[in-house]
Amino acid sequence: MTRLVGSELFKLRTTRTFYGLTLISLGLILVIVILVSALTDFQPDEEVLTDMLGAGFFMQAITLLLGVLIVTSEFRHGTITPSLLVVPDRTKLTLVKLVAALLIGLIIGLLTALVISGVTALVLAIRGLDTGADFSTFIELVVGGALAAALYAGLGVGLGALIRNQVGAIIGVLVWLFVLEGLVGLIPGLDDIVPKYGLNGVRAGLTGAEDGGGGPDSLEMLGQVPAGLVLAGYVAVFMVAGLIFMRRRDITA
């Protein structure tokens, strides 16, 4: 099992797409964090670090795409057949990809949170300001961001197994995250449910952000533990659906 997971990690980290998506996103995040922390006139009681770590959403979205790519790339490039010759059990192969995605998502999420925190603290120290977070809050924010990235990556694996078409899966998940979920959250009757329990909402709750994106600023988000459990539930649902489709559909080279 360990060798299989290592093989999946090797496949991912030897592609230009992996480094391109990760480095470009990290660069964008750093630009945002540096500009905001250097130019914004923060209030004395403002939780600056919490706001800055909200920029980690871009990297969490990238780990979701990486999870999708771990599965859909096999079908797009026709490598799924040799992969199944090595691991004939489709369920096992998909679960191996899930473990690899969770690991890479956790690592990327942790490094991103630490980089954002370090850059924010440095810029604010130069300005003579405080981050507005004690050590325990800092740990909660970093751990929450890392877990959100890992679970998003796992969700991507489930989506990739469910929707084999790489372009369709990527466009679909991006449209949902950045457009449709926010619009659905404006519908009367759903405006207090979707922003709180949707993908953006539970991610915001897990990372410690105040707003799930698309909901009112006054909306009370789930706590970190409930939000993490709900997001893990989404991962489980999509993984089960993806495994069912993987087992039933024909595999063509």
C-alpha cells in the first residue's frame, strides 16, 4: 500500500501541471498578502492573521483541482489501463489515489498557511503592528487551513472518479465554487443554509474565516470541528459515488 501511494505521489510531482498550478497560486497569494498587510489601515482590535489566511482559499481550490487531476489524467492520457494491470482492484486503486491526494493536500495546505503567517507577521512587524492572534489561535488557523486543503483534495478524487472527463470536471467544480454556490445561496429559503453548509461555507468554518463567501457577513459559520466533519462527509459521499461508477463503467485504453 505504501509503495502504491508513493507511486501516485511520484506521478503527481513529476508533472509540470502540478508545479505550475501550485507555484502560480502561491505567487498570487503572496502578492495579495504582501499588498494587503502593507497597505491596509488595520484597526487595533482586528484579527489580521485570520483575514490574511483567508487568502489560502486559492491554494485550497488548487488542491481540489489536483485531486481531480490525479484521477482524470489517467483517463485523458490513457494510463488507466496499465495502472489497472498493476492494481486490478479498481476500489483499491481509487483509495490509493485518495490517500495520496490527502497527503499532498495536507502538505501544500500546511506550507501555504505557514508561508502566509510568516509573511504577514514580517510585514506587520516592519509596520510596528501585531497579527491579532495568540499562539493557540495561530495553531487552530494553520491546522484548519491544512485540513481544508487535504479534504478538498480528497473531494477532488471523488469528483474525478465520478466525472472522468478532465475538462468537464475542472470547469464544473470551478463554476460551482466561484459562481453557482454563491448564486444558489441568494435564493430565499436557502440563503441561511447554502452559505453555511455549502462547500465554501464549511471550508470557511474549518479554516476559521468569518464568512463562507456569498453569504452575509453577519452569518454565523460552523465551528472548526463541525465544519470539518461536514466537509469530510462531502468527501465520503463523493468517494462512494465515484467508487460505484469506477466499478460499473467500462475502462477503455
